[in-house]
Amino acid sequence: MRTPCVATGLMLAILSAQPAHADDLEWFEGGKLVLTNGVTTIEGTSGGGIATWATIAGLEMDNGVGVSGHATIIELPDYGWQSHGVAVGIANRVELSYARQNFDTRDVGTALGLGEGYVLNQDIFAAKLRLLGDVVYGDPLLPQVSLGVEYKRSLDGDVAAAVGAARAEGLDYTLSATKLFLSRSVLVNATARLTEANQNGLLGFGSAAGAGHSLQFEGSLGYQLSRRAVIGAEVRTKPDNLGLGEDDWFDLFAAYAVTDNITVTAAYVDLGSIATFEDQRGAFLSAQVAF
């Protein structure tokens, strides 16, 4: 598997503010510090752009119900990717989410035998449970830890079977640990994912040759430039069940809370090889509304 080169990427023009500290951080009406509910991942769960975090969606704390909605696009040299969905956070303990992914093969669809502009579609239903800790509060060294499960259903089972996938639906399991170190304005996340998804599930799950679940890693590191602005980087390792050269993913991101309820995230993403077409590097843009 090749190691993509992470180049200097797309960053929002929000660099004028001073770093944030514990004594001047800003709070949402629901009780969470600005940005500590995370943004929305490609699976529709709360977290970073490509990595799931232990965070729970919405702005509410232990006595409320929060909700968020998102829309995301990724523009690559040969493909276009879009998702939208909703997530609900219950008592800052349980998260339930749904996302629809649409993957436009554009001109590549003809070369792959699918037809020009063929769109692969997938539904993702997910649940996450906070087991212990808190992203901000409590022991300064104890992270928030959450266990998650994602049911993914490709709506293109014939295509998945044609490329050698064993099934058109599958389950991912995640265990995430996330902590914001206020005195350093640094957020750290690590996630273990048990998955058999091919290209996140868009090309089915496992392989007819017997490949199944494997343990993968997702990591995030963020730095808070100001009360409302965060920059950082993420990595996500991937299985290559189909032998098509599926690569690990990387991103460089910037997130900005435009208002207490609206967050915009922009990133440079390197998704490597997708269905034998290499160097799929491009721009990620996502908008989230949360209450």
C-alpha cells in the first residue's frame, strides 16, 4: 500500500485570533463549549471529517436532547462525493444518527463499465454510547470514551458483487477516546474500528475470497486557534479486501463556528486510490447546524 504525501492544504482564513484558554472559552446555550460537540464525519456520526470521535452530537448536556444536521461534499479529480444526514444526542450519553452517501463516478463510470455518471448510494444508521469520562470536564487526563456501531447498507449490491464483495451490507464497530487539553488548547482523539467495509461500504463488505473484519485505526489532532476556530489533521487506515489497492486516508482541516449553532469545516483530503484510479486528492467542505 502506498503512503500518500500530505501536502499543504486548504485552510479557512481565520488566523487572526489568539489561542484559546480555559478562562476565556465560550459556551453554547446547551452547556457545551464551542466546537466540543465535534463536527460531522463521513458516516454521519459526530467527530472529525474522516475520523469518529467519542463526542455526542448536539449542544445539550446531561439533562437535555440535542440534534444536529449536516451536508458534506468532497471534490476529487475523478469522483464527486456527497452526504447529508441527522444525529440526535440524548443526555450527552447516547447518539443516534443517519446519513445518506452518494458517490458520483462521473467519466470514470464508463471505464468501470457502470455507465457515465453512475452514482453509488449507501445508507448508514449508527448508535454511540458514552462509557466514561468527558471531553472537557473531570480528570484532566481521563478522556471521554465511547463505543459505537454503524450499520451500512449499499444500495448497489450488483456492483459490489461484481467487484468481488461478499455482501452489500455490514457492521462497523468503533471504540473512541477523545480529550481536550484546555491549558494547551489541544484536542487528541484515537479510534479503533473493526470493519470489513470496502471504500467505506460503497463497494460492499468483505470479499468472496473470504476477507472479513479487520482492526483499523483513526487518529485526530486539533489545535484551537481561538474560541471558534480549530485546525488539525487526521489519519484513517483502511483494509484492502478486494485487492484493488485501497489506501489509507489523510486530511488537513479547519473548522469555524460561524454562530453558536452553525459550524463550517474545510479540508484538504488525500483518499489515495479508489477503484484503481490513483491520486484522489481534493477539497472537503461541510456545514453543520446543531442545537
